[in-house]
Amino acid sequence: MNKKNQNLTEKQLLRSKAEEKLKELQKKISKKLLESDTKKLLHELQVHQIELEMQNEELKEAYETAERALKKYTMLYDFAPMGYFTLDSDGTISDLNFTGADLLGEKRFTLVNHNFKLFIDKQSQKIFNDFLKKIYSSNIKESCEVTLAYNGSALCQVYMEGVVTGDERKCLLSVIDISGFRK
């Protein structure tokens, strides 16, 4: 026996040994718990990683679907055989397709924010103004025939259909050249 143990009573010695055994037991238990917690945490991280990979795949598929839709509707809008315009209530062009720009004899980008009325022949101005007024007051599809012109030169005779949609109150206008049908 060492000096420290000699000064202790038998009861105290037994208590000391029990405490040492308890410490060893706690170390073993905590080591097992730590390993168990680590395994659980690793499992949760692996499951989360797989979930993220699956979400990433879904996002990629959604992106590809959106890209295909954008391409499809860009083709349908931009290269349609008739002119498409989006007009404000005063007739300002906020958007148009390539065919619409061709009908007006200008480049597409130069026409945005210009008033469509500039391209209506003087004899057709009243018809177009009434048409635009009806569209915004009735909220139903309206149509008319007018002559497009620029700087006094007639461009073509057109048939138009328009409707106002959405909260922005924009006029969606389709325009088709009917000059070939008029004799």
C-alpha cells in the first residue's frame, strides 16, 4: 500500500476504488455514445447530401424544360407570319416581333417606345384611334382594317385584332398584311 492509501480507512478506500471504476465505466459509455452520435450525424449528413443531389437534378430538369419552352415560344413569337405588338393605352410600342418591325419598315430595336400611331395613314387615324379606345373601354377583342404609312408613304393595308390583358393593361395586337387580298 502506498502512503495515501495508508491514511484512508477501509470504507474510504472502497469508496475511492468505486469512484475510479465509475470513471472508467463512464469513459467507456461516453466513448460508445460518442461513436453512436458520430454515426447518426454521419448518416444524417449523407441523407441530406443525397437529398441535395436529388433537388439539384430536379432543378436541372426544370431549367432545361424552361429553356426549351423559352426557345419554343421565342420562335412562335419572334418569327410568326404576322406582326405582334404590345401597346400602351396611348399607342406606344413596348414590344414587337420581327414581322411587326418588317411591316413598319424599321429595325425592331428602333421601334420600341415609339408610338404606333406614327405608322397609321392619315385617312386611317380615326379608325385606329376608335379601335384603341374601344379595346380599352370594352375589354373584349376588337378588330379593324387600316393602312400603314410612314412619312406620307403608304406601306400596306392591314387587318388588326387587339385585346387588353393583365393588370398592366397592355394591348396585345396582331397585325397581318392584307394588301395581296385587296384589288
